[in-house]
Amino acid sequence: MPHKIRFVVVSSSGHEDGFSARELMIHAPTVSGWRSPKFCQFPQEIVLQMVERCRIRKLQLLAHQYMISSKVEFYISESLPEYLVPYQAERFRRLGYVSLCDNEKTGCKARELKSVYVDAVGQFLKLIFHQNHANKYNIHNQVALVAINIIGDPADFGDENNITSREKLIDHYLGHSPHNPEDPALEGTFAGRSDYISPLDDLAFDMYQDPEVAQIIRRLDERKREAVKKERYDHAKKLKQAIADLQKVGERLGRYEVEKRCAVEKEDYDLAKEKKQQMARYRAQVYEQLELHGLLQGEPEVQRPFALPLQPLGSPSSPQHWKAVSSLPRTEELVAEDTFAGPVLQEKPLASSQHLAVGQSPPAAGPAPRSHVEVLPYDERPLPVARKQLGEACAEPEVREADSSDVRRRGGSGEPEPLTEKALREASSAIDILGEALVAGAYSKMWSCREDALLALYKKLMEMPVETQKEDLKNILRASVFLIRRAIKDIVTSVFQASLKLLKMIITQYIPKHKLSKLETTHCVERTVPLLLTRTGDSSARLRVMALNFIQEMALFKEVKSLQLVPSYLVQPLKANASVHLAVSQADLLARLLRDLGTGGSGFTVDSVMKFAVSALGHRAYEVRETAVRIILDMYKQHPAPTLDHLPPDDSSTRRDLLYKAIFEGFAKIDGKPTEAEVTAQKRAAMREAEKQKQEEMKALQGQLAALREAQAAVQEKESDAAQLQNQDPQGRKAVPPDTPEVPDNHYLYNLCIFCGERNESFTEEGLDLHYWKYCLMLTRCDHCRQVVEISSLTEHLLTECDRRDEFGKCHRCSEAVPKEELPRHIKTRECNPAKSEKVANRCPLCHENFAPGEEAWKVHLMGPNGCTMNLRKTHVLYKAVAPQQGKGAAAAAAKSGTKVGSKIPTPKGGLSQSSSRTYRRR
């Protein structure tokens, strides 16, 4: 029969400090496993040597929750001569590969358990790990393996080439082997089959169980098999029940060990000591019970858990074993609930894209149905992966409980077991009122008995006659609530549902029917709502939803609504150490009931709800923060002013927090005002429209200028023709040219500055460029982009046209461009001179003063003696040299000043607006 094969690690391509591959030889709840080096080269490999040559039947890999390899390949090799290195690549035969899930659906909070069925003979097993799946936790691109389990049979050297015949293969799987004298129906687990693999050899068993208890369970299982062979069925039944109970004990002790190691990692030694003492007390109590029933007779010393022969290759007390689970998701998953990491070990089948028939029997040597997998090359065939069926363990806590209880139910008479001494003391008052039989059913270890007890109590209360004494009715109600409280904590879904059904009937039918006082309703609510709220943080999504819906339904009962009790539980601040599920459920339930009940006489007040919501904005879970924002917006719709009293002021510093920005924008939508994003979009649209109008206006003015130049050219041509006629004598000879200067080719407009109105003979095209660049009192150079712009449009240039316009913002008080770094301080100090509207006054960007409106007022302000005092070009007027003449003189002056002037003519000011004036960039 296949069993667990022990092995040693021969070699590995590398490991991170403290996570050696030798950790794989240990199977325990606190094992750390192997990790590759940080930023390693792929592929990585590990070579294992089994203690003997064997036929491998099953391989199990427990992957890390986020250091996950995309693919793992398997190679096997026989025993090799001593002079050969036993793990040379060419000596291994490839078995195939399996692909691992990227774990995105679980948020990297669950581990994948792969069970691979193979049929291969050898003594050396090599695992090759390929490139890791990328995720936000695996920042060093590592791969890891928490544990590996090998299950197989010892193999003789002479049967290596023997192939099982078709008839033997059929007998093998039907359990008709001549080596199987026992009837498999005796146990219901087919333990008599030659291919049967004991659940105690499964990797999940060792990863959940305390090592000492696991050893006791294995020994009791051996004694159970011996009892079956000797037909001592009563003793075998007793051992079977003990094994089932010990499995829960081992899981709890394993959880305590993990919590103790985590406390040591955090240097919380008081908690570690408490966990150690708790383990010792619980272990002693369990062993005392086993001794009392004579189950430890003939057992070796059990007080030394690490002296057992179960793990001969490593000890949990080794330094590597003391490495507690320290990754982000792992700490949360190992100390979550009483079910001890129920959802942590998951076994997922390969995806359909891998061409595998899911849920089939393990492959064996012999003919098998053909499929499209055979089309693949031999070395590229994926290995089949087992999928756990619905009835197996490790699915969900309540399913596990139900299945194990069903087995006990089939083995027993279906009657609840007698109450223990502890249960008799605890439920003495309920026994006196409801009877021992009903209470024993509610305390039974069989979930069906617990459910039947609640349904029987439901029927009894429904049939209770009206003429019953009030005092007896109250006692029955309180005893029923006692059993309901116990059933609410039950992990089996059907028992939990029965408790909710009974509670609803008591509140809505039993109390009104018998006209009991509101004190009884208050007793029911106060005793059950805290427990129901706790179940809203359950690891099972189904139970969470059921608890949430029932609390919401209960709060709306007319008998409960008037008491205003449920809201008082929901507005309690969230505890820092509460689970994420519990916090999300409480916030969601408060949001639901707030919409259903409102704040008028419902138990909800603006103050209590807002205190809860504001504190929830700082919760670590995104869902809680999102729900808190929704609650605040709902409160603002009903009570705007009181809601704002609990929030910080709406300013730029507050809006840096994205949550508060979303809240205040939500307020704007509720008030019908545009949000900040909408205002920005509107401003951008207006700026685009203004720019479009500027472009159209400039095109029209350029057309007018072109027409003016053509007219000027025509007049100049006529004057030139007339001058030529005057210079000719009657005989057609040219007259001697007078001793006067020639008329310049350029028209008189070229000698005029269109901005300041100065006329100068040196104002040719080059001379005007120099004048604009250095001397014109109406212009200035931008210090940021070196363009020459009109002073009247400098502010608009800095905000919309400048190459560094993104560094400026507009002050709404003075309407000037201010660097964004200084804008908050500028606005806060309020030292700037307020601007007036354009119709009332112009605003000078140099001296920051307001003066008379109009175009001419700009000339008076910038050029007049009593005007702008900050115009630096005014000081240059007294020292301005006479501008050089046309041609070379202008160019020489420009070259002397270090400026290369252009040849374009600026647009006349009379036909341009301020915003459309031409700017000049120094080349």
C-alpha cells in the first residue's frame, strides 16, 4: 500500500538566508520551506534522494502564497554508480510538468496544494522551477516551495521492466487483489485496496497537525487496523472516534504553536508564555482523557513531541524551524479563525487550456482512453492533477464538519451522545425548562442532531398554548435564547440557519402571540446581535451574507425598530485589531440601515454616524473607506450643515487627500454646483475659444496690413516715376542729380514705432527690431522665455503663452500671474493690491497699480514722467544713443548688443488688440 516516503535534500541551485532547501524535509504547521535567492537566474532546481528505491504514486507540492513559480518540471533517476554524480542532468528522465496558479483571485492570501499522480520508479527526484508569477508582494522575483510530499511503494530491482497486465490493472483498481483478504466495506474508506493512500499520509494532515498529536493519531490508526483484522469492531469504533477528535485537537495545538511563534517574532514574550501554558494545559487535559479511556496503553512517552521517529531527518527545534511565518498575507491567514487556516490550503486543478480531464482517476501503467493530450510531444505532456471532490476535507470549515459528522452518524445510532459534566453545569437552567433530551441534541457533536434539536424547539414554541403562565413563557424564551446563542456560533450552515429561523419566530410570533413585554424583545436582541455581528466577519462568505441580511431584516422588524437597539451596535468605532471582513460588514450594514431608517427616531444620530464615518476614513481596508465616503454623502443630503461641522475646512490642503477631495466634489454635485474638474474643463474650453478668436482676428488684421502695403507700394511707384521725369532734359538726357539725399526706398511708416509712436529715420526693419528689443517703453522682455511682449499683455503671456506657463497661477484677488510655489503664501497674506474690472481700470503688471482704462492710458502710464516707476526702460531713455542709420548701421548696432534681429515687420498697434500683439524671441 502506498505510504509517505522520506527523503533528504541532495542539492539545490541556491536559497535565501534562513530558507534552505533542507526545510523541505520537515512537515509541520510552522515550517518555512525553501526560497530561491533574490533576483536569481531561472530555472532553479532542487534534487531529492529518497531513502530507498521506490515506485512513486503521488507527489504533493504546497506552493507559497505569492512567490509562485509559473511551471514546475519533474525528473526522476535510478540509483547510479558511486563514481557518477547522482544528479547529472543527462541521467534524469523527464516525467512532465505542472503549472501553478498566479493566485490573483485570492489576493495572494492562499496557498495552492497540488497533488500529482505519477507512476515512476527511481531514487532521485529533481524539481525545476521556472520564472515566477509577477505580483506586488514578490518584489525580488523569487520562487518558493513550502513543502513537498512523496507517496509511493518500495520497488524491487528486478521488476523495473515489468508492466502490469490489463487484467491485473483492473483487479488493482477494483480491489480484488489476492493480497487483500479483508473486506473493504468494513471501513467505508476502501483501506483494504492495494492502491489506497491513507489520509494520514496526505501533506495537508502534517501541515495542520501538531507533530506529537499527529504521531499519536498514526499509532491509533495502526491499532484500529489491527482491531479490524481481529474483528474487535467496538474497539475499532472507539479508536475511530478518538482519531476524529484528536484531529481537531492537533489542529488547535498547531494553531497555538503558530501564534506562539508569531508572538516571539514580535518580541511579545508575555503572549508567547501565555500560549505555551495554554498548550500545556490543553495537551494535558486531552492526554488525561485518552488515558481515562485506555487509549494510550502501550504508547511510548508522549511528553516529548520531537523525539518521535516521525521526522528522522529534521527537528522542529532546529534554527530553521524557528523561522516563523513572516510574510504579509501569511500572518493573517494562519491566525484567522478557529478553523485554523481552513481556506489556506487549496487544491486547484489545472486550467482547461492544459488539456486535462479534471476529476479523473489517477493514471496507472496500462492502456488509457485516448485524448488530445497524446498529440503533444512526450516531453511536453502536462502531469494530471487531482481535484478534491465535494465530500473531501479542506473545502470549507462547515463542509468539513458536516462530512466528518456524517461518518460518525453512519457509524452510530443517530442519537445524541450524553451530556458531559461541563455541559450539564453550563446548561442546567435550560435542562430544567426544556428537558435534557432536547439540550443534549443541541450540544451533540453530530450537526444533524443539533439541527433537529433547534427544529424541535421551533415546533414546540409554535404549539405553545396561549393560556400558559407568563412566567413559564418567559423562562422558555430565555432558555431558547441560550440555545440560539450556542447555535449562532456553529460553523455548520444548516445549524446556523435553523438558529436564525428560531430567533425570527420568537421575535415576530412568539412574543406578540403571548403578549410579552418589550423587555423580552430587548433580551433577545441584546443577547444575539453581538454574536451575529461577529459572524459577519466569518471566513465563509456564505455565512457572512446570511448574518448581514438577517441583522438588516431584524432591525426592520416593527417589534425591534421601535427599540432603536441595532443602530447603537453599528455606530461603535471600528477596533484596530478587528478582521477586515468584520469592518467591511459593519460599515456596509450601517450604510444599508441608514438608507432604510434615516436619522429621525431610528437610533441613528448625525453625531454618532459622522464620528463613525470620519474614523472609518482612516481604516486600512479600501472597502471600508469607500463605504465611509458613501455614508458621509448620504448624511449631507439630509443634514448639510451638521455634516460639515464634523469635516475639516474645504481648502487646498484638505483636498490633497483624495478621500476628502471626493467628498467635497460629491457635496458640489449634491448642491448642483460644478466640481473642480468641471470648472477646470470649462476654463480650458473658454481659453480654447478665446485663442480661436485671436487667431481669426490676427488673420483678418494681417489681410488688412497686406492691402495697406500694396497701396503704399503703388503710391511710391508713382512718386518714383514723377521724379525720373523731372530729372530728364528736353533732349532726353538725364539732368545732373541735385545735391540732396535720395528718397529712401522704405515708406514713412517704416520709420514709426507702432507701439510707442516714436518716429526715427533709423527705424528700418532692422532698426525697429533693435528698438523693440531694447528701447521701446511699451514693451518688455519675458524673463522666462526671452520673448518681447507688450507690457499690457504680460500677465496673459505668463499664464497662456510662455514656455514655462505651467509654473504660474493666477491670483483671484489681484488678477496677476504668480509662481505656483509662492501662490499659497501670496493668497494667504492678502498683501496684494486688489484689481478692478477692465472697464473700470487697467492693471500694470510692473508696478501693480490700477490706472485709468483705455489704450491711450497705457502710453501715459508707461511713458509719462508721473507714470509707472518700475518700467526699467525709462532709465535708458536719457542714455540712448542715436540709432544707427539704415542698412549696415542698424545691423552693426544689433551685433554690438549681442542681438540678431529679424526681418519681419510687426503689426500696427492701431489694428491689434493687446492679446494678439506680436512677440519676439531672441535668436
